[in-house]
Amino acid sequence: MKKFNYIEKGEGEVIVLLHGLMGGLSNFKDVINFFSLKSYKVIIPELPIYSLPLKETTVTAFSDFLEEFIKYKNLSKVTLLGNSLGGHIGLIYSNKNPNFVKSLILTGSSGLYENSMGESYPKRENYNYIKRKTEEVFYNPEVATKEIVDEVFETVNNRDKLVRTLAIAKSAIRHNMSDELPNIKTPTLLIWGENDLVTPPEVAREFESLLPNSELKWIKKCGHAPMMEYPNEFNRILFNWLNQKNDTF
């Protein structure tokens, strides 16, 4: 039996959180704390980014992993919330398993186009270079705490992790979903930072135009991870949207 690592908090309707390539479970701590007190059960599985065989380290394999996890937890009609790579995984899963997904939230999602995910970090031994690259993910560089920068620095300087990171980034770029998005009828909320440099605003607009049942909300002075930079605003937008959807479901 496969062993899953995950955090689960709260009781009620289920929200499954999907983290990004360089982001662990802690990126969602404010979302977990807020929604677990609002009659939601929030579950965040740890994606097997560094544990699958290298040739299986693809976006599709992570969607298969999510499928196994949702079966393992015996869940149905879940709300999926994905940031960056996590959004991409949520889209692939929703396209394949529409009956299991009640709603989908994408924030800074890959799946159409992303900047700099595929670069090989030529100056990876230079801490200040990695610090600057990490800060560029956010509008406010102070969000890139020493702990976050240290984690990125460790990842890109670990040969095995770097090879996997680059393989996943290439897989995400190859798996462009523009042809599949019109088939995803799931109610979808896009929460996007106006200053996202990784998946720029035009990506959000393209998602909105291709996903037939989507709504786009912007957060000002915000980069690639709105739930980290503006957790209160992010939670408010999401909470209101879910309430409005629950009234109409």
C-alpha cells in the first residue's frame, strides 16, 4: 500500500490543496488555518516531486498520484486549489475526472505558459543570485524569507533534486493545455497577482477565455503566490466565491 504524507485540518466540505514545484506545504498555512475554522476540511498532500523514478517525473504522473490519493481518502466532489505546478495538476485531474471535482481554484497556474521554470540555474552556487531569483517570484521581496531562500538554494544545489526540478519544468511546458481547457466545465476561480512574472497577467486572461466556466479576480501589487503575499485578501476572495457557488450548486 502506498504511503501518503499529508496534512488534514478541520471538518466539512473538502478542499484539496496542491503545492507548486518550489513550494512545500507551508506555503498554504494561512489558507489551512482560515478554512479549517470555516466548516471546511482542508487536505494538502505532499507531491512526490523527488521520490518518483526520474522517467516518471512528469505532470501527468502527479495527476495520477492525485487520483490515487483522492481514492485512498475516499473523497468525491472536492474543491481543488492549486498554485503554479499544482494548478496544472488540478487541471489535468479535472479534465480526466470531472465528476470528482466540484470546483477548481487556480493561482499563478502553469498549463499554458510560464517564465523561467525551465532554466538550469547557471549561477546556482551563488547564494545572492538564488536569493534574487527567489525574490522575483514575489512582488514584495521580503516575502522571500531566509528559510524560503535556503530551501531553494538547497534544492538547486542538490544534483538529484535539480535534475527532477528541470524534468518537471520541461514536462509542464510540453503539456500545454490550450486545446483541453474548453472541455473543462468545472466552475473555476482564477486568483492572480497583477505583477506575476512567472505566469504573467496575460496567462490569467487566456485561462479565463479558454475555461468556459471561469471567473478572474486580481490582487494588486502581488506576484506569483497570492496566498503567501496577501493571505487575508486571498482567503476573502475564495471564501466569498465558494459561498456564492454553494448557493447555486
